[in-house]
Amino acid sequence: MYKSLTLLALLPSAFAHFVLNYPPSLGFNEDDEGTAPCGGAEISFDNTTDITVGSFSVASRSTHPQANWLFRVTTSTEEPYNWTNILPVVSQSGLGDFCLPALSVPASFVGQQGIMQITQGAVDGNLYQCAAVNFVEGSESAVPSQCTNATGITATLTTQSSLDGDSSTSASASASGSASATSSGAAASSSAAGAVRQVAGGLLAVLPAGLLLL
Ligand SMILES: [Cu+2]
């Protein structure tokens, strides 16, 4: 706990971790971005974004060269939130705009309001952003303008269903974070890619297609 707070305090104030560009964030405050479930933002349904359950996009911008992402939804507004994963953990490399299109959630969400949570597991811990959404039938007719991928962005699906650690388990989180971010980075990402092809080939096909939508 103290260790991760110290790391956050050492970051330059212009270091934005990551921002959620689409759907619109419930609020971004870089000092609070490590606070679950929504980076310090209050859950509110005053401004919701319609999300077509059959196909939608999530667009972010990252200042971390390597990160793991978890995309989840819920219709609950209270602990423990009963999250549903949109994808397994996504392992991503490269700086800047990062967008995944063609995401989907079960049709059972149609007609409900909910929260979409985007968590980035990065060198400085898990960071959180949320959007208030209104789940509707259908598929996105066009990818939103915010959905672009910076040159050099790559993403692969892992077989993990949750991110390692959080602010309450700083010891293990910082150990695994530094291992994958330094010398073992290449080996870790190539073995993750192999696992993806083996276990979830169909889903992985979504990612390169999205990267062509620039
Ligand atoms: Cu950061």
C-alpha cells in the first residue's frame, strides 16, 4: 500500500496514466486514478452513452509503453459490483491512442443502464476509468471518431480473467510488473501471444481487424 502510494507521488504531475476517450469518462483525475472502481469518479447516470450490445468500441490513450487491460460491465452500482468481463485481459504495447472496436456484451444487458469499467494494469499499479452507459440492441453503425490506434500499438488477448494485484497488494503487483516491463518483456509477450492463438484464436482475429480501422 505505502509502496504504491510512493510510486504515484514520484510521478511528474503531467503524467496522465491513461484517459478514456470513448465512451465518455465519468471523470478523470490523475491523482485518484488508482482508486477503484472508477478512478475516484462518482457513479452517476446523468449523462449516459448508448452502447449497442452487438458491437461497440472503447477508445483510450495511454502514456505507459506496456500495460494489461481489463474491460468490464455491470448493472450494479454497489460492491461487489458483479462485473462481467467483455474480454479476457488484453496485453498491450505501444504509446498513445488505443482502441478496440467490435466488442460485445450479452443481449441480456439490453434495456438496462450500467457502468463500463476500464482498468489499466501498468507499472504504477491498477488505474481505473468508468463510463455510464445505456445498453441498447444492435451494432455500432460506424466506429466513433475517437477510435484510432497510434502507430506501433499492438494488443493480444491473454488467458487471464483478472489483473494481478491492486493497490492493496503492492508487493506482488510491483514484482510482477517490473519483471514483465524489463528484460523478460519480449519473452513474456511472445508466450502470451502464443497462448492467445491456441486458446482464443477467434477472438484474437478481432484485434488486428480493429487496428486496420485507422
Ligand atoms: Cu501512470
